[in-house]
Amino acid sequence: MKKISIIVSCYNEEESLPLFYEEVTKVMDSMKDNTFELLFVNDGSKDNTLDLLREFSKKDNRVRYVSFSRNFGKEAAMLAGLDYSTGDYVTLMDADLQDPPFMLPKMLKVLENESLDCVGTRRVTRKGEPPIRSFFARMFYKIINKMSKIEMVDGARDYRLMTRQMVNSILECREYNRYSKGLWSFVGYETKWLEFENVKRVAGETKWSFWKLFRYAVEGIVAFTTVPLTIAAFLGIFFCLIAFFFILVIIFKTLMWGDPVGGWPSLACIIIFVSGIQLFFMGIFGEYLSKTYLETKKRPIYIVKETEK
Ligand code: UDP
Ligand code: MG
């Protein structure tokens, strides 16, 4: 009998957790050919999430939990879940039922019948999401897929069922700046996608502001491609060529007609433009440098304060 670990990261999810637990136990009870481990990761919630988890684990011996000393973010929570999981198959779900647990039996069937390493899920619609957010999300996937060799699937959720072998490969990536959407593809393995319609959060509120998502997108780009650095280099060469051309033009003009002081407005424009570009790319270098800086400190990615035992 194969054991399935269901990892659920929770941050202030007291409202959704009871609903989630009810749904997921229904699914677990229906899958008689498997044993389960329901592993919650409490990512430093400030509400009653931890009490709920203690309660669940007391009455249900399939439930385990790992509780952080503070909020470390969903990426850290997912890593901790993978670290602590013991199942032959591992899946990750959100606590807000946006990753429908009822898809699990089908995912398992596909995984086993087609002997794949991973069955992922992707949203085919972004219904219920602000249009501006969908627009930027689409743009992000277009840009990052152009720049990076690692393929990132638009609409792919972190909700996926993986074999132990794939999980172990992911666990070998111990980087501090984690971007799982890229890591899943980075480790390779054969993945098949099941599609579903976007579901709204059952209760509570999303923890992702637009700014947070923007930072996350930048993180993804910095973590999986160095193309922006190359663009900077090429742009540098391009501007040098233009400058060289202008020097020739100016020398020629001065020699022919002599006009020593004219042209200062254009000069001001050029200086502002070029220094803007320089600052912009310095910002990009800074982004890479800061990630390198954080990486070299080798701080723990998460700190566990309490587990179920
Ligand atoms: N989450 C977390 N740590 C955080 C933020 C979110 O563990 O710092 C969890 C959250 O409890 C939920 C999942 O990550 O189970 C997805 O979060 P959310 O629903 O807010 O994101 P969205 O679905 O809106 O992208
Ligand atoms: Mg959600």
C-alpha cells in the first residue's frame, strides 16, 4: 500500500481550515487503497491556526504538523513540508480549497497508470481574479519563458502529486531564494498536466498583494535566468556605437560650420536618458548581487518551533 503525504501550508487560515479538513478527509476516506499523512505547516500564523492543528492531530492520527517560529513565507513552508514528509507520493495543497482535493484520486490514477513522475494541475481560467492581475501574470510567463531555459507553465499550481524520487531531487536544491515554480521544472522528470477551472478561496483573504506578486516575479527571473545581465551588456555596446557615431557627426559639423555652443538641450536629454538607463541596470545588478549576498549567508530557510510530538 502506497502512502500519500498531503502537505498543506497555512498562514492565518483559521477560517478555511475546518472546511478544508472536512473536504480532504472525505477524499482520504474514499481512497481505500492508500494510507495517508496529512502534514500541515503552520507558517507563523497569528490567529488560531495552530490550536486547530493541535486539535486535528489529537483526534486523527493521520494528521501531523510542523509549526514555524515566525512567518517564513509559502516557499519555506512548502520546503519544510517536503522535508518532513514520509510518503511514497507527495502532494501540496493550499488550505483555502483553491486546489480541489477531489482531484487527487484522478491524479493518482494518471500517475500510476502512465507511470509518470509527477501529475500537476493548471488553471485554465483566471476567473474571479482582478483582470489587471491576470494580465500581468500572463506577461510574466511570456517574458520569463523567453528568457529562461527552464519552462514555466502558465496557470500551473503548486498542487501536484509527485513520486518520492522527484521529491528527493527537489530537496537537493537547498537555495535560500526559493522559486518552486522553476524548481519543479528544473529537476526535470515526466510531468502531465490536468486542467481545472479557477476556484475562489472558500474563506479568509489572499495573502498576496500586487506588490508581493511583483517581488515574487522578480525573484523568479533572478533565480532562473541571467539574461537581464546580458541585455545590460548588449545595451552598453549599442550605446557606445551610437555615441561614436554622434562624435563623428559633431566633429564633422564643427569643422564644416563651426557651432561650438549650440545643442545643450539635446545634451541634457541625452545625459538624463543614459544615466536613467545606467541606474536601471545598476538596479538589476543589485538584484542579482543581493540574492547572492543572502545565499552566501546560509541562514536556515525556516525554523521549526513545534511539531505534533
Ligand atoms: N501561505 C503561507 N505563508 C504565507 C502566505 C501564504 O503558508 O506567507 C499559504 C496560505 O495559507 C495558503 C497558500 O499559502 O494555504 C496560498 O495562499 P493564498 O491563498 O493567500 O494565495 P493565492 O491563492 O491567493 O495565490
Ligand atoms: Mg489561495
